[in-house]
Amino acid sequence: MDPDAVRRSLEPTASAEEITGSTTARLHFYDPFVLHGVSIESAEHGRLLCSFVVAPRHASPAGYLRSGVTATLADQLGSAVFFCSGLRMSGVSLEISVSFVDAATVGEEIEVEGKLLRAGKSIGVVSVDFRKKKTGKLMAQARHTKYLAVSSKL
């Protein structure tokens, strides 16, 4: 497991100039928009721990963390768990489910823990828990299932 490879997999792929400039760069806007400010606290085999502060760009007009941001983080950070597990590719998402049990507001620090549940020959499953860092209270829980096989006859 290479922590630097995990970090590189989560780095934004477009600069601010690219995001606001060309049409093709705008297609890569959302992930860097969400991932900016996410810091990796710990990366070990089968586990990734990150944190971020809910910024106004992540929030609805009422000031609550948007569900789409949570789902995007479950996708991106869940995929990074596969890299933490030594897999060279994170595969293709088959299913992502998110259960929301509490709301987060602008300014709250959120801790995100991704854990590998299973990595078989063709299917892998990761759980991603979102907790309020101050209280440890569960905010959301995601399950991310991926197809891991390198090639397919589909």
C-alpha cells in the first residue's frame, strides 16, 4: 500500500483556470470542487481516514451539507480504499447507497472512514462512514460496490 498513490488518486484533476476556461475542463469540475479541502488523516491496508470542513460550496441555501456531496465523497473516498488495499485499479461502480441519519452544517468538521469489507476476484465492497468529528455522531453511512476485474467479455 502506497499512501502517496492514494493521495494522488484524490488530488483534483483540473486547475481553477481549467475549470473556468475550456468546455472540456468543465466536465471535470464537480469532483475537484467537492474534494478540495479533504485531508487524509490515515491510510493503511483496507482503511482510509479523511476529514473536511463543510464549506458554503458544499451546502444548500439553508446551510446543510448537500446529499450529492456526500454521495460524491462516498464514491471518491470509497474508490481510494481499494488503492489502500493494494489494488492497482479501483474498478467500475456497480452500486452506491447512502443512508442519511443526521445533517451537517457549514463549518462542521466531518470525519470520513472507509473500510474494505471484501475484495474478491471480480467484486469489491467498501463501507464509508461519515461522522461529526466533534461528537463522533454518525451522519451518513454508505456502501460502495465495485466491479474489479481488469477485463471483461461484456
